[in-house]
Amino acid sequence: MTHGTDYVSDADRTLAETYEEPQRLDAFVDRLFEQPTLAAHASKYLLDAIEAAGTRTVLEEGEYRTRYRFFDDPHNDGEHAVLGNTEMLNAFVDDLRSIAAGRGKGEKLIWFEGPTATGKSELKRCLINGLREYSKTPEGRRYTVEWNVRSATAEDRSLSYGVDPTAADDEHWFASPVQTHPLSVFPEDVRDDLLSTLNETSDESVPIRLETDLDPFSREAFEYLEERYRNQGVDSLFSAITDDRHLRVRNYVVDVGQGIGVLHAEDDGTPKERLVGSWMHGMLQELDSRGRKNPQAFSYDGVLSQGNGVLTIVEDAAQHADLLRKLLNVPDEGTVKLDKGIGMDVDTQLVIISNPDLEAQLDQHADKNGMDPLKALKRRLNKRRFQYLTNRSMEAELIRRELTDETTVWTATDPDQRDEKVRQPLSVSVTTEAGRTRARELAPHAVEAAALYAVVTRLVTEDLPTDLDLVEKAVLFDQGYLQQGDVRRELDDFAFEDDAPDGTHGIPVTYTRDVIADLLQEGSDRHHPELPVEDVVMPRDVLDAMADGLFEAPIFSTGEQSEFESRVTPVREHVFGRQESDVIEAIMADRRVDEETVAEYVEHVYAWETGEQLTDDRNDPVDPDPLKMKLFEVEELGRFHELDYDGNRPTEDVREFRQENVITALNRYAWEHRDEAFSAADADLTAIPVLTDVLEEHDWDDVRRHYEDLDPHAWDDPPSNTETERVKSTTIDRLVDDFGYSVASAELTSRHVMSQVSYQWE
């Protein structure tokens, strides 16, 4: 049995593993030669944190790419994962690698820009979560210094911000308010020599750099101790100042306000207050230092002060456009001022996040023929653009996240596995006006329909081949290939433009979420004597609501409303095809051709083409059987009829089919496996598309052949003891057991499909 003390013990263990005992400066230096990365400067530390999480492979925009797991928010169970935009995030990591190594871009401000609801805020949270958790690990420890000048004298002088001088000894230790790097304590020439030796002994590809001196707060403590011991005639002055009675190195957990600075849209104050902090005027008189302002009386609550050592984020940067020009010199000079005579070195990675409105502000003087006052700022901004997702499966994943508390990141790269997740239903609990909880079902393909429609509105037609529509482009981007009849076309078969503006506009996920949320809350007017069909939201309900709501949503222009509405019809057709396929496969579940039958057909065709013989059950040689091949092609494939054969001998059309669809695929498979002895029996049947269809898919012709008395017109209420009643009962059971439908959604889906099929059945 679990007790409360067990959780307390777990918490004790977690904190014990997170924090270390403070250590001497020389002990910290010794440790650096064992683990040099502990001394990493800001950009390298961020790079190390990202790389430490490892990588995985993703299928995105039809291509397999390497993605850093850090952006999946693994330490937070994926709650703030950044879905998609992998190519852009990889470019960001490349930027960090260049900045950290000092190979350029050091003067740049990294700018993440993009439409609303594209993942920019998730990136901010992901960075904060990832850095916080990385700093708790042994390899990601982050260190600063703390001071105690009280121990040098009995006089009432301390860095206590007014703390009672009679407090316990531990309360006389004060950490650097801006997380100053422990090595900044050393004189510059000694520090440079130390870093040079450290990098020579390290196998890190990115060397450690440190170009910051002590922060003003720590400088005040250092100078006070230096003056006191110099007056006492102490020989080893640096040793006395950094004795463990006065200075110790401790680790801290990186978080907002401690290594991470975040400037929000609503933050106000003067530029200096927002950047570095403000003077506490009540303390100035008490802490006057040699006739000037004492840095101990400074608040250090500005974004650069809080972000010193790791990361500084300016969120909703359009609200702080006045600050951007003041940040220009921070990356390359690495310094800011508290006051006229008091400067502070800063080591932080600057990141700016904005919607497209910032770009409009920056371009307001662009037509002034080279006299643009913002030209220098724009030159320093290194823009990385967030885009709307153009992968159906990722958009479906995002929609589910928006509607539920699902946070697990979908990591499957196999298109079939992702397709299975996309089509799944979703159950959501809603609260009625009476205060009761009611379960609503988004039927299979409903989330998929919403995701596909959103993606289709984000794709451009400029580079669309004449034989491809936008739905097919969306499917191609999602799975990397298109199956068109017997032909499989890979992404490389299409000449899409690399810089096509796919994902730059379209329906945002927030609109989709709100539309579906309203549908879930409103209910429907459907009725059934036995099944709760009123609780089911069908794919067509979602698509109708999304299209109808375009003209009332203020986020869309008149042109977008018309354009997006025109794109819903092909999505409806595609989703209906998916529902239709489910119903057909459920009907034909007991009629599926087994792999042995297909394999036997392949062996006979191969032997027929090559003039070889087969062996029977007694291992005696036999000729390929023309009747077996004919029956398979007529009854199972449904490709030919009796008139296509001369007796059992194939006509030219049948010969051409066998050679182009079976033999060619076998030859290709044999070539790909040419280092092995090949026989038709060894072939992977999924390498032959036309046979994959036989194994996995059927059509209405198959249904007609096997169920001659089936009447789609009677599907809603079939007469008793008829084939239609028996087929419907089995179909509903199969949809529930094998396809994830509820009985209610299976009833609605099969009715919808059969109502459409009945018009063309005869």
C-alpha cells in the first residue's frame, strides 16, 4: 500500500539529485577538467541541452527528416511539444551551432515569426521546460557564485538588502542576482589561459568561450574584500578574496527569472527597466558606496538580467519594438548599463518571437530609398518562419491535443501506422446546461476530416501538377507517396517548388477547435429508437460547420472565405471514400483472400512467364495451371471476364496485365535483392501493388459478386431473414470490432454510405 511518506521520500530524493553542496572555486575548476561542458557559455549550453535529448526520424511534407527530440518537450510528457516545422527548427539549431562556435551570426537576433497558432508560444514553453529539466541532470548542471562579506568583518556591512544582521550565518550568503559565471571571478588573462587549456583537453566540437566579467553586484563584494585584505597586507590576495569563507560555487535550476528571461507583451516600464531592472531608491542612501550608487540597491529584474547565462526571450515582440534597436549591440558587445558609470556584461542567447505584425512595423520606412532608419535592425534580425502544419496526421494530432488532455507525441513514421491514428474516433465529455456530464463521440474520420480540410486550405496551387489535386497533394505530403490505381508515385516524382508558400496562410487550429467544441456542446437532432445517434458528430457535420463558419469568423478576409469554402468539396469526397472503404471492408471481412492463395497465383504467373515448372505436394514437377490463374484474375482480382480468355488461355490484354503488374514488380524486387537467391515464393507480396489491393482492399464489384441479393435501398431497415439484414448485422459488428466505431456511429456511417451507393447500385 502506498503512503504519503512514499511521495515525500520521492520528493526528497528528487531534490537531493538536483542540488549539490556548494563547493570551493578551485574544486569547481578541477571538476571542469573532468567535465568541460559544465563551463559552457549561453549559446553552447542551449545547444548542449537540445542535443542531449537525442534525435528521431519524422515523416514531414513527404520527406524523412531528422528531428531533435528536445522540441517534443520530452521532460514534460510532450505537453508543449512543437509539432512540425522540423526543417525550421533544425535551421535554428544550426544557427546556435554557428553562434556557439563563434563562426558568425553572433551579432544576430534570432527572430521566430509566423501566423497565430503555429507553435511559437509552444516553442517558448518547450525551451523553458527543456532547459529547466536539463539543468537538473548531472551533465546539465548550471553554476553561479555566492558571496559572504560578513565573515570578513564584524562591522555591519553586508549584501543583505536590509536583512537582519543578527541572522544565522547561512543568511549572510548572497548569490549573484544575474547568475554570473564562476570563471568570471578570475582576472581576464588567467581566465583566458584557463579556457585555452580546458578547450585543448576537451573533445567538444564547439569550444567554450567566456567574455564576461563579474556582474556589478559581485564586483562590489569582490572589491570590498580586495580593499580590506590589501589594507591588511595579505600576500595571496586572490586566494583570500575567494576563500570558501567568502566565495563558493553552487548549482542552480534554470528557470524563468534565473537564467531565463521572458519579456511578455503586458510588461511595461522604461526601456532600461524592461531590459536590466531599476534602482530601489529606498536603499540608495543606506548602501551608498564611495559616493556613487551601490549596485546592491538595483533590482536586476529586467529581462537581460534574468536571462543572463542562458536565454532571453522577447515574446510578442511587436509590443516591444522600441527595445529591439536598443538590443542591437548586446549580442556582439555583450554589455548593458545599469547607470552611467556602472556597466554589466551579459552572456545570453537572444530570441525574439512575434506575429507578422512586427514585420509590418519594420517595413514602414522600406520605400525611403536607402534612408530606412530601421535598416540596421532588420540586418541584425535572423528570421526563422513558423508555418501552419501541412501534414494531415500532425494536424489531427494537434486537434486532438486542443480538444483533450492528450499530450503523447506520435512518433511512428510508418505511413500506415500514422494513418490508423488519424482515422480514429475521439470521445469527449461535455457538461450540459443541467450540469451533467455527457459523452460525445467524434466518429471515425471526423478529426481526420477537420485536419485534412485545414491542411488543404494551407496548400498553394501554383506548383500543383495538372494531374494532381490539393487533397492528393495533402496525402502525398503526409505519407510520402500516392497510390493511384496500380501505380505508386513517390514525392520525388513531382516537381514541387522548394520555396512554395505552403503553410503561410489557411485555417488555424484554433478555429477548428472552436468549431468542433461548439458541435460537441450543441448536440444534433438525429434520432434512433435504440442507439444514441444524437451524441455522434460525423465527419460531414464537422466539414459543414467549418465551411459555414468561415463567413462569420473575423479572422478571415473576404477572399479567404471564398477560397477556403471552394476547397471543402474535394475533402468531403475524399473522406466519404474513406468511410466507404471501411464499410466495404467490413462487408467483405469474411471474403478476404488469404496470402497463400495470392502467393500461389504469383508463383504460377512467374513460372508461366519464365517457362519454368512448379512442384506439387509430392515434389513432382508440374506446369503452371492456366485455370488457377484465370479464376484468380476473374473472381478475386475482378479485372477480367470469361471473354478475356480463349478457354483458359489468356488474351493479349491479360498477358500485358501479368507482365506489367506482376512480373515487372517481381523483377524489381529481385533486382533489389540480387545478392540473394531469388524465387517467386520469396517475394514480398506488398511489393506488388495490384496484389496488395487484393489482400487489403475490395470494391463494390466484389460486394456484388459475393452478395447478389444485397439491397442497399433496404439498408436502413432491412426485412427480416434477408441477405441484406444478415450482411448489415455482420457489417456493424465488424465496424465496431475492427474499425473502432461505436454501434451508433457504425449505424450512421453505413447508412450514409449505402444511401449514396444505392443510386448507382443497379
